Amino acid sequence: MNVLGIESSCDETAASIVSDGKTMLSNVVASSLELHRYYGGVVPEIAARSHIQSIIPVIEESLTQSALGWDDIDAIAVTHGAGLGGSLLVGVTTAKTLAITKNKPLYAVNHVAGHVYANFITNTTLNNYYLPDNQPEFPLLALIVSGGHSQLVYFKNHFKYKLLGQTRDDAIGEAFDKVARIIGLPYPGGPSIADAALSGNPNQFTLPKAKMAKYDFSFSGLKTAVLRLSQELIGEDYHFPSFKLAERLNSTQKANIAASFQRVAIESVVDKALIAYNEYKPKTFVIAGGVASNLELRRQIKDRFSINVSYTDPKLCTDNGAMIACIGYYQAKFGIDLADPYSLAIQPNLVM
Ligand code: KG4
Ligand code: ZN
């Protein structure tokens, strides 16, 4: 069964074809990231406009890359939430139109659940992807860490899950993005912080780790601590405006802040994941979402977990259509969320 997955929840316009929920035949991503860099974050109107321009070429390219035609596509899966309204609308409207005109069943996908399914892709006809050898087994514990979400989810089986905990304020990726902005590193902050941290000392500064209820997270205090630390380093008090800080910090200070922040932010999610792992004793543990490509996260997991954890390619951690096509296959298999192409609506605030 070949599923075309369409993703447009934030600033990536993406389409991919995945066969039987595990073999990736194409993966095309057009990002409007460059257009947002100047503003230091995603501008919803610009993202939506860019999706309109890219969506048809991206879908066509994904068909070409897979060497399949419309007759070979068995279903369409599309992200209908959570995400930016204007962005979601473009993917959903396109998917609905294609489902009607090409006469294909349509599946509505939860973006956050979709991230977990990137780990189920174990084969590909494409070059330059490093994929896990085996699909995850249930019960499965997933640490979902992205720009919009930080969650620990326990899956008893496909679509039988329990949300163990989540962030009470910022998502971890959002904290990376905001800290990068404070110290003057380019958007998106995750990769910029990770890069800068390579030349910094992760133990240079003591930053606070939030004390939260069992599996919950919080990152806003850590972000404020970085702001206060930066003000202190340049000899100013808390009145000093954050947008003027970057020019007064030198590159060693920035690298040390990046490394110390990264260590603590990552430690705080690994702490909770480890407690959940020991309590629930799942067969597999996976990480998902944009921050799952962070090497410090993978290093800390290796150091602290007694099991071997397999990871997917960083290109499948950030937003992509393959994870949507993959979960779409399982939705079809388990009869879940078959959508009416005439009435499917976006759900910007969809939760797990
Ligand atoms: O999953 P994703 O592409 O979009 C959402 O669903 O939010 O995640 C994007 C987030 C951004 O906040 C970005 O800064 C972060 O993932 N990110 C990283 C890394 N690569 C991307 N964070 C830390 N280290 C990275 N290497
Ligand atoms: Zn995402």
C-alpha cells in the first residue's frame, strides 16, 4: 500500500510516498526558513503564502522521485493539526482536493503522533538516509521534543497511548530558538546552539533545572536564567534590553552559554524519560521531533540508558511528509480517522 503524506503545519512544505508504512520511496521538503530568518522566528502569513507556492511542485516532485503515478497511490494522509492555521489550511485543502479528484481515501493525521512514526521507516530507495534496522516494538515509550511540543507518551500499541507528561510553558525547541535569539545566533536556534556549543564548556555556568510534577517539563525559567546570566556577564542589570545583549557578548561567552544551556535543557528531558523508562519498562524507547536530531541528546541517552536506542536520520526528525505517510498507513490498517474530503477541517490546537 503506497501512501502519499502531505505536511504543511509550520514552515516546511513536504510530501513523501511511503510503502507499507516502512519503505520510503520519496521525501521532498521545501522550507521557507530563509524567509523567516530576518524576523528571528516563523511569520505565519509568510509561511502560509510560501506553502501555496510550493505545495503542488513538492507533491509532483515526490511522485517523480518515487517513479510512481497517481494510479499507484492507494491513499493520501495529511496533517490537520496541530500547527499554524494558515499553514495547515494549504496542506489540508490540497489533500482534500486531490482525494476528491483522484478518488483516493483520505486520512487526517495528528502531527505530533506523526513525529513518532518517523521511527517506523526502516527502508528506503533514496540515498543518504541512515535508518534504524528494525521498527520499534510495543509497548513503546516516546520522547517527543520539537519546536511546538515536549511530551512523554507511552504507547501500548498503535493508537493506544497515554500522555505521561508535557511542557507547562515553552517547548524545548522553542527554548533553543529563544536562547539563540538572546545571544545573537541565527534562527532556527536548535542547530545554531548545537554548533556554538561545540566550542563551549557545558559546565561553565550553573543554570536551573525546573522541578516539575512527575513527567512534566518547563523551560521558561531556564530561558530567563540565560537572559539574567547574559546581562550579568556584560555588567548590566535586569533592565538591560535583551535585543541589545548579543552585540556585547563575545564569542567565548556565547559558546559557553550555548553549551551550558544545551546541557541543562537536554538533561531535564533525559531525567524524565529515564524515570518513565524505569517505571513503564517498555520494549522500545524512541525520540522524535526536531530536537531529536540533537547530538547532545543522543550522547546523554547513550550515557544514561542501559539499553541500545536506535535513532532515525536527522532529516526525518524535523518536519517531513514521510512520517505523515507512515502513520497514515497504520491509520488505514487500523481503520482510524478516515476523513471526509468534503468536510475535513484543520485543528490548530489538536492535542495527543
Ligand atoms: O519538529 P520540528 O521540525 O517542528 C515542530 O514540529 O515544531 O522541530 C523544529 C524545532 C526547532 O525549534 C529547532 O530549533 C529544533 O527543532 N531543532 C533542534 C535541532 N535541530 C532542530 N534543536 C536542537 N538541536 C538540533 N540539532
Ligand atoms: Zn514537527
